[in-house]
Amino acid sequence: MELIEPTLFYNTFIYLKSIAKNDWGYNNSFDLIVDENCSRNFELGCQFLTEVINADNQIGYVPRTIFRNQLTTQEKSQYIWNIIQGNNFKYRYSWELSFYDNLADNLINEKYIEQIKDTVKRLPDKASIRFEGLKRYLSIEPNLFVELLQIIIDKNEKQNETIFVQFNIIEDYFEELGNDIDLIKKLYLQQDSIGNHFDLTRKGFSKIIQRDENFLIEYLDNLYLKNENQYYLHEDRYLNVIWESTKIEPILKNIFDFHDKKEAYLGIGEHFYNSFFGNLSQEASIRAKNFLLNYCKENYDSYKKMNLIVDIARHSMKELFEDVLLLFISLTQEIDLFSKIWWRGNGGTVVCGDVNLSDLEASDWRNILSIVEKSDLGIKLIPIKKYLNSQIENALRYADWERKRKFIEDD
């Protein structure tokens, strides 16, 4: 392969990229070409970098292959560093971060610690940073990650900027982030507020609540604030990780106690708190069931709290529905209270085909009645059974009306 004249090639490259219908991969190819030229003639190859910088990096190029293969000696690394520092240009911060990531292990020393911090301080709005390559510098400065997080938090908070960190930073580097749990929590809430992909599987969240279970309250407060324009929060199926904390029940009880102040739930769809109870392990399921039954015992006289329990039993822990119903009627047979609880939900059922919804409603009420009849309370349950039979009769009556209406319309 012959050496390429940098200026001519770069101008041709810019033109070809500008007319390409799909320029994906062009910069990767450019990176390989620059690296190959550096391997043959280092200083000539580096002129490609100078060409990019002089044109203010209009192609949005970030060196990676060349840095990985060429930052192997003190002389080469200093030569390239001087090129980067010679001018301001677009994505210079990304070049610096790539430099730190790809510098040979034997060249890492304390002089780069302040340079890394300086780069992070200069990150522009909407920039992102990953920590994998920086982990090697912890052997020189163990608190580097802590200091970088503080810089990022301050920029986001005080300078009205948005700096993103990698979505799995807490999951992968929880121990390296130090013992300041308040700083870690602050980072989590901040990143969760500005991005939609941060810690999607909540594995980082799990690590935090295992050290400070009160973080669940802080997280939910932040979540409601973030989604204040939504009537309901959407279920987060990964929040079942709360059961990885051995002391989550008192916190969850506190959250349940004040749920109606956070969300005016009307029984339509699934309550957000189902997020805590879906797809649980056997051990977590046992704890969750005990929690819900104990909460029922303590709050059976509150129809709002019972509606929350019943909603979870109907959607996420269906095997618990019968236990909840039987426990409730063993604690009280007050018909007014019983009738305020949405034992079958408070909205229509989504079905396909020619289905009479009132027939389905009657079937639901029959199922509830069959569970009540398993109780040995006898005559104490007469008012409740009478109420259930009336619900069944009303549903059947309306079902007959629907069939007649449909017959007339189809005739």
C-alpha cells in the first residue's frame, strides 16, 4: 500500500462522503486508513489528523483505531497529544477521551489525572462520557470516578447543561464510585431524569437500595415529578429488584400508605405499584405475599388501600386474589365497604370478537361469589352474598338487553 498525500486524500474523502446516500462506516474506513499510514510513516500519517482539525472536523471524526495502535510509546503519545491541544475544533473533547481510553497501560501516569478532570469540566451540553477506559487510572487516583461524578453533577445542576454518563455505570462500577451513597443517589436521580435509557434493567438501582433502602422513596418522588403531566405512571417491570433488599418491607409500607396522594388511581388498567410484584423469584414471592396479606390485615377498613392490594392481586399476583378476598371478609362483613372495593376492576375488559361484555362481568361476579362461599362465616356473609347475587343478576339482565339490541340491529 502506497502512502497517501493527506490534503488531497482528505478533500476527496470529504467530497465522497458528502454525496454518499449512506455515509455510515465512512469514518471507520478513514480511521483505518490513517492508522495504516501512521504505521508506515508516523509523522506523515498524523498529518491526516491535522487536516481534520484544520477543517474543524466537519466530518465528525473521532480517532479510535489509530489511537489504540499508535499510543504505544512516550514519543508518539506526546506527539499526538500536542496535535490535539494545538487548536480548538469540533469534538475535541471526544478525541481527548479517546486518547485516555486507548493510551497504552505502561504510559498511564499521574499527569493525566488532572487532564482527564479538565476534559470533563469542558464537556459541552448534550455530551456523553463512558468510564470503561478510565478505570485503569484508578490505580493512580482511586477517587477519580468520585471526582468526575461530582463535576458532572455540578455541570448538570449549576450550569444548566446536560451531560450523560453510560447507562450502566452504577451497575458496573458501583464499588469504584466510592462510599458517598448520597452522591451516587444524586447521580442516579439526575441521569434518570434527563435520559430514557439510564439503568433500564434497574440493576444499578438494586445496588443502591441494598445499601440504602430509603432510596426507593426518593426515586418514586423523582419519578412522579418527572412524569407530572401523566395521569398514570407506566409499569416498570424491572422494579421487582426491590426485593433484593432484605429490609424493603417497612419502606414499601410507607409508600403504600401515601399512594393516593401521589396518584389518583381510578381502577382502570394496572396501578404502577404492580411494578414491584411482577415475575418474582420464589423467595421474593413469599415475602411479597406476606407483605400484601399483612397490609390487608392492617388496612382492611380503608377501601382505597384495599383497592391497591386487590389491583396487585388481580394483575401481578393472581394466585393471591382468593387469599386476599377471604382474609378481607374474615376481618369485616361491612357491605358498604365491600361494595367500594374494585374486586373485578373498575373498567371494561379488552376482548376480541363477538363477546358480550356483560356476560363476562356476570362470570367475574360468579367467581367472586364462589370464593366467598368457601368461607365458614355462615350467616355473617348473607349481606355480601346478597350484594354479589344482585351484581350477577344486573349483569345478566344487561347481557340479555345487549343480545336483543344486537338482534334488532342485525335484522
